Amino acid sequence: MRWVSRQTATTKMEIYVLPLLIVGALGAIGIAGYKLSRECSCCKERLKWTHNCLCCEQDICSKCGTEMSVLVRDGTRLRVAGFTCPGVCTDKVKRRDRDSIEKHDAEQERLRKRLDRISKVRLVSVNFSGPQKPITGVLIETGWHTEKHIAEEAARQMAVDGYDADTVWYVKTISEKFPGTSPKGRPYYYRQWKVTGEV
């Protein structure tokens, strides 16, 4: 077995690490030099720190640029804060912001209507004594859920999202016990529910 002295191993490691340190130092110097050489596209002053215009992405200083605060709607961030070139770029970003707000509001309204419709879906039991829809529809079946009301909500969502239906007929709520193991290794049984029906 060949033994290598600790000094020799350290020297070899230095030979491999030294070029990496040199490259890293040159990279840092290059980045610093780039930042120092950046100039504002409006006033042409060389500045250490500039921003990128939110529209055209050119370098711009805060003195020349128009500051745009973060765009938030209903707790949702639609655009980050930043600066824009004065004039055309500022107008474009403002128009884009209006479009983003309109699109966001339309999506929120669609989601609100969907949730409202889901909450109004009728689940007609298979044991319902009144008139039922003829058995010509599509059978739906939810997965297993830990709570009965969650399984029923899943059936309502399937009716609206998958079949554009407002009623689920011949509904059966099925409950079964499943085996499990506690953290201490003891066996136990837990109950789950699923819903079947027709739309």
C-alpha cells in the first residue's frame, strides 16, 4: 500500500484549488467593473447601481426613471416594483397593469361563480321517494375521503367541472373501515367515505 505524506497531499490540493480561487477573484472583479461601467440610458452618467426598465430592460437610474410600486390585487402580486423609462415605457407598463388587473378580476369572478354554483348542486339520494331522472346519464364516483362532507363536496365539484351539471341523481354515500397502524405500532381502523351518483 502506498502512503502519501500529509504535506504532499496538502500541496496537491493547493494546486487544484488555487486556479479556482483565481477564477473566482477575476469573476468578482469583472462583475464589479461591469457595474461601475454601467451608464443610464437617459442621462448617460456612469453609475455603480442602476435599474433595468420594467418595459425595455435598458439600464436606467432612479433619478431619470419613473418609480413603479409593486402591483398587488386582492393579496396577489401581479408585478414587482421597479423603474421605467419616462414616457413610452411608463405608459406601456401602466396599460399592461390595467390589463393584468382586468384579467385578475375576471378570473376571480369566474372562480366565485364556480364556487357558488358548486355549493348549489343538488345531491338526490338513491332512496329519494320523489321523481328521479331516468337512468341514462354518466356514473360518477369520488375517491375516498376522511370526512363525509368532503366526499359530497367532491361529487359536487365533479358535476360542475366535469359535466356542467347542477344535480347528481341516485346518490349513494358509501362508508368503509380501513386498517392502519399508530405511531406506536398498534393496529387500528379508520373510516372513510366516497360518493357515487349519476349526472
